[in-house]
Amino acid sequence: MELRPIITLIAMASPGFEWGLFSQEEDSDLPLVQLAPHETSGQRIALKESLSTFSMPVSALKFEPLVDVQSRNSVESQGDVTIRGGIFENTGFMLGAATLFDPQTGHYFAEIPVAPNMIASPSILTGSENAFAGFNSGVGSVQYGWQPVRPSQELALGLGEDGLLFGRAYGAHTVEAGDRNYGFDVEVAHSESDGAIANGDHLFDRISGRFQFSNDRSQTDFFYGYQTKFFGWPNMYTPFGVPETEDLETNLLFLNHSVGGEDFGLQFSGYYRRHKDDYEFDRRNPGAFNPFEHETRVADIAAEGFWLLDDWVLTGKVEWVDDVIESTSLTFGDFTSRSYLKYGAMAETSFAAAGNGEWTVLGGVVRDDNNRGSGSTSPVFKLTYQAPSSKNRSWQIYLDVSEATQAPGYTAIASNPSGGLFRGNQNLGRETSRNMEVGYRTQGDRFVFQGAVFVRDDEDLVDWTYTEGVFGRTANHVDIETSGLELLGQLSFDRGRVVAGYTMLAKSEDYGDALVDASFYALNFARHRLTLALVYQCTPEWEIRSDNELRMQEKNSLRSNGVNQAVISSLGLFYFPESVEGLELSLAVENLWDSRFEEIPSVPASPRQGSLSAVYRF
């Protein structure tokens, strides 16, 4: 079974399943699980908890080798997640079978008011996996699954420089009744800071709760989450030296049900999401230029399933999304609502190869439609050779060819095309991304290595661009060919593990007749990016964890300080006193070398910041 959704469904139907290739906890003596065809980021980073606020789902992606997170203030304040050189709106966030969607702008895709304790480590979907399972995400998706509720309590408190104070409390309880388990968990979290730089303050709050019932074949989750975030940062979205702010409020009501057996698996997801945004261009002069206030409401119903029929695996998925926006600034025309429908089917079969190996062939089609534009039908194809295992080692090679499409968001379509900070384009149409890659994966008892070479053609990609003499940024189509190399390796040893990743990207772009002097997003990428995560247990009570990134960025005239190369590191020292079971104390430093690299051109970097934290689990 090669396709990621099939593995997801089997997992979701089995309470207690641990997700994926790197899912082991800190006990590095455990052998790795059987080689899987997807990538999960659970232990590819060393510091999975945030060092500057309470943790959010996006926190564990900051140093993830297969994604690049571009932040304003902190990752948790505003984190744009890109995959393989795409832009933030090419990346989807999936929970269960559904995609958590914001129709105004992809800047808010990562606004997910869910406690990380409730969800599994994310999987990174690309190629045919993303084309089939993702929604409105041309390049890749970050997929989370609901964790089984396990009885536990957790209290955390942290403090740091610049008035940083954050804390959270989590509790979970279960009851067994016959062959069924009933559980609930609740979390509350708060964070505040005066800011590492002037006008860089924040105030965050989150409350989330879930009720779950499960047995050995199914799991059902009812969830509600509420999150508010206020934060400031100079040059947050514009390069004019102005102190800008965001004030966000997100509500999420989610229902998920999964059921499975030996020859089938089904998962149903549905949610209602309401997101409010009040953006101020200049906090000293509220309402300047425009009162940028928006409210989006999204309803989503999704279902996916697989069936084993003799030598075949049949997979299907359907997702319906309906959205509406109310806005004080996106008033150009009457484009304020849209409905989407995506559905697809695939077939997969395997047959013996010479030398006891195995070939797997997968093929299918996906259809995207909406009521505001033309639809598209896209193919997916994957051919895999799995070599016979020998001496606790296995390997495979694959060829993956796929196409994914998406519709642009409301800010790009409905903003005034001739004035203002964000200039839209009503002529923007469906974006198409065609991907071809060849990959290799191998693993043994203590190591994992995988690599991929890919070429992607993005047609009519929506980018935000800058033109000399024009106040603000403009949405423009661009055709881009991206070629890349991804390498990822993990080595476990008696006292820890090392994970290294390397990505190389090259791009060739064509903006047609548009006047473009610089790109904020599509051409803001690392030509070379190397990540290194280290966990080392010095003694039974002391542990060192460090995440590191070396990047050589494509030059961009909007990058105000001209810094195109950077080394960015986070370092933590952890103490687990044997006298107090469940207590964890840590001293950590974020941006250890105080790098001034602008992850987004003209947006100031967050400087070095130290913090102390205590977590008590019981």
C-alpha cells in the first residue's frame, strides 16, 4: 500500500497508533519502524516546543527540513509555511481528511486553535500524495491526525527577556465502558511580551477542548477551539518603516470519525471555522489608508476511504468547501463567497519483480471545481520498486508524476487594482502546478536516508510583487519552473540522534507583460538550505537539544540589509531531576548567533532571546 491517505486511514482507525517514520519519543534505543512512503516530522527537530510563547501546531515546523517557515515577529505570531520553493498560499494544512482553509489569504492558514497535545506529529505531503489528498494547495500540504486521548496532566510556565511570560495547562481523562473508551481533554494557554524590538509586543490566548469515544476499530472526536492573537512588528507587510499590528480571533468547531478493518478504511471530517482579522498599517494612526477588517466563515465536509479488492487497492476522496467573507477593504466587485468541490479516485496494484523485489503502480484522476471559475481534471501516477529486505535494511526507488491546481484568495482577487497597500487583479485565474520527481529511500536499525530530485512547472502562480514608484504591492501571475534536490538523513545512537537535511532550489520565472522590480514571495527562497538537529543525553538527568539552519538566499532588492546568508540556531539545556518524576526544567536561547537575516524581504528579524521554562507532567 503506497499512498499516504491509505496509511492515514488505517492509522486513524487504530487508537494508540504512533505516526510514521520518525515517531519514536526520546528513547533513541528503539528501532525504527518499517519503511514508510511518507515523511513525518515528529522527531526531525530537536526543540519541538516554542521558546518564545506557548506551542502551536506551526511551532514544530520552524526547523523542519522539508518545509521553510518565514515569520513575522515569531513563527507563532505569523508563520508562512512554504514547501519546495512554493509560496505560503501553495501550502495546505490538513486535519483528518479536511483542509483548514482561509479564503482571504494564506497568511492565516496556520491559525489553528488546537493544542499540540491533541494531534500527532505532522506529515509533509508532496507530489501525488498532495495532489490527491490536499485541497487548494498546489505544491504541498502539512497533515495532522487526531491523537487518542491518554490520561495525563501537564502544567507549563515560561519567562524570558523583554517581559516574556507564557504558560499553559492541559488535562486528559478516560473512562472504559465495555469495549468502548470515552475520553476528554482540555487546554488553556496564555502568552504576553513587550517585544524583542520596539513595537514587537504580543498577547495570545487559546482554549481548546475535545470529547472522544473509540474502540478497536474506530475513533470519533468532537473538538472546539478558540484563539486570540494580538501582535505588532515594524514592516510586517509593507517596506515603509511603519509599526504595523495584527489582531486575530479564530474559532474552530471540528468533528472527525474514522473506522477501519483489514480490507477497508474510512474517515469523515467536517468543520466550521470563523476567523476575524483587524490589520493596522500604522498603530500610531489607526484606520490610516483603510480599516483593514475582515471576517471569513468556512464550512467543510470531507471523506476519504480505501478498499482492498483481491490484488487491487481502490482509494477515493471527496471534499466540499463553502466560504464567505465580510470586509471593509476587499470591496472591488461582488466576489464575497465561493463554493468548491474536489473529488478523485485511484487504483493501485503490486506485482513481483526479479530477485524477490516488488513493483507497485498507482494511477488516478482528481477533479477540482468551484462556482466562480473553470474547473480542472488532473492526473496522478506513481511507480515504486521495493527491494527485498536484507540484514534489517530496506530500500525503494520511485517515479512520481502529478498535477495540482488551486484558486487564488480574496485579497488577490478583490483588492482595488489601482490603489492601496494591496493591489488585486480580477483577471487572476486557476493556478496549475505540474510536478515530476524521482526519489530513493532506505533505512536500517539506526539510520534513515531519503532523497528526491524534482522539477515543477507552476503556471499562472499568483505572486505579490513590487514595482518602483508604486505604493504597495500588486498581485500578478507568473510562470515559474522550479528544480530541486532534497536530502534527509537520521542517525540514532545510544544517547541521542542527529538529523540532517539539505535542499537546493533553482528557479526560472516569467511575469509576462507585468512590470516587476522585485518579488515578496515567489522569488524569496533559499538556493541552498542545510538543517541539523541534535539531541544528546549527557547524563540521565541532563540533555542538550539544538536546531540549526544554514541558508544561502536568492538575492532580493527588497531585503533592506542585504544579508543573503545566515546561520540560525536554537539551543536548549534540559534538566530532568530524578527526585521529582515528571518535572522538566530548561534554559533555552533562540537565534543564538543573533542573526539579522530577513526571512521575508524588508521584515526585521527577531533578535536573540533567552527563556526559562518548567513543565510538570503527571
